[in-house]
Amino acid sequence: MKGTLYLCATPIGNLEDISYRVLRTLREADLIAAEDTRHTIKLLNHFDIKTPMTSYHEFNKIDKARYLVNQMKEGINIALVTDAGTPGISDPGEELVKQCYEEGIPVTSIPGPAACITALTLSGMSTRRFCFEAFLPPDKKERQWILEELKEETRTIILYEAPHRLAKTLEELKGVLGDRKITLCRELTKKYEEAWQTTLSGALRRYEEEEPKGEYVIVIAGRSFQEKREESERSWERMSIREHVALYENQGIERKEAMRMAARDRGISKREVYQYLIREAAK
């Protein structure tokens, strides 16, 4: 029989957050695949777990995943852990899961801590709709493309950032998104946990004088539907009268009604719209 891959969520700071089920799985597994064995051994020692480990990280994730899949084909049960939180979220675990599905290996996830969800629930922002972007890419063009995409996002946005890059990222976000409301979360579940609700400009002022410490989760308010609606209603200001009428016609509105609606938007008479279109057609 084939083995199973167990995705084991480990604490993001406070060791008391580990679940009984994760502890049992780590003890009963044949092998633990860890992102950093030096980090994970501290967790295993704390709970007196003797299961052997192997490394599985960003730089060996494809070849090592093949090896681990072959092990599971032979009936070996493997527990996958990341340095902190839930495997597969912004880490190489997703590659191993993908290969398991391709080879018909059973996969199960044992829920537990995740920094993105912990920060979201602490943030005071809307939690009904949200998007998780993890770390912004280092490539400048790709980074700018994603920021421009996020500019129109109406859901709450969650990002990760390292302390030495925090100020630069906050500045980039403000430049593209505007001065949004944010909650900065750091040291989650630890002694000096902080969830600070502010704005992008407020955070920038703080870190001009203070050195960022700890890993950060940035929770950003999405763009409001009202703001998008108002901008859409004003979009005709950049159009000619002909384009304005065509905007409504493309929505299936008859030409006479489209002319009336364009005239209403612009505060002019329908006759003026009609005369403009006649002049345009005569050119």
C-alpha cells in the first residue's frame, strides 16, 4: 500500500499552539520532511519526538519531491513541516503536494497556525473577502505589475515582508495604492506581539525613526466599491461625446437613449449631443 503525505501545521511562535493531532502524527510518521532541520529539531526535542528527519526546501524542492514521492510509493508515511505555520502556504510544500496528486499519493492536511489568517483576524479589517499575495516578487517589472493589479483590488489584501525591506515596500504601496488604511502585525503569538492599525503614511513616519523588528504581515484595506463606482461614473470625462454615446450603446442601450444619458452626464442638452455627432459624421 502507498504511504500518505501529512501536511502538519506547526507554531508560528508560541509552542502551545501545536495540536495533539500534529504531535501524534509527527511521532507516528516514518519520516519528517522539514524546511530547515536545524529549526525543526528544536520543536521535536521540546516534545521528545524521535522520528528521523530529512531536509525539503526551496532549493531542492523538485528533485527531493520526486524522492519523497518514491518513498511514499513504497509505503512510507511522511509528515511535512515548514519552519512556522502551515506547509504549502508561500513555501515549497506546494510542489510536493502537486507531485503527490500526479502520482496518486494520498494527501491530508492537519490544520493549525497560519500567519496570514492570524493577522487577518487581528487586523480589524473586513474578513469576508480577502486575497493573499505573500511576498511581493523581487523582479521589478513583475512587482510593479502586481502592485498595479492590487490597486483595483476590493478585497482585503494580505502581504508578508521582512524587516529590512519593510520601509521600501510601504513606500511602494503608498505610491501605487494611495494612502490606504493598514494593520501591521509582527511577532504573532509571541511575547511582544503587535497589531498596529494605521495608514501607509503613518507607518512610514514611524519607521523613519524606528528600525523594524520581526517578520511582518501587512493587512491592507481593499478599495471601496463606492470609490470604484464614482470613478466609473466619472470615466466619461476622458471621452469625446462620440465615445461617451458609444459607451452606452455597447451596453445594449438604443442610440436615442444613449444620447440622452450622455447629455445628462455632461449637463448639456440632447440637441447639443446630436449636433456634435452630426458634425463628426460630416468630417
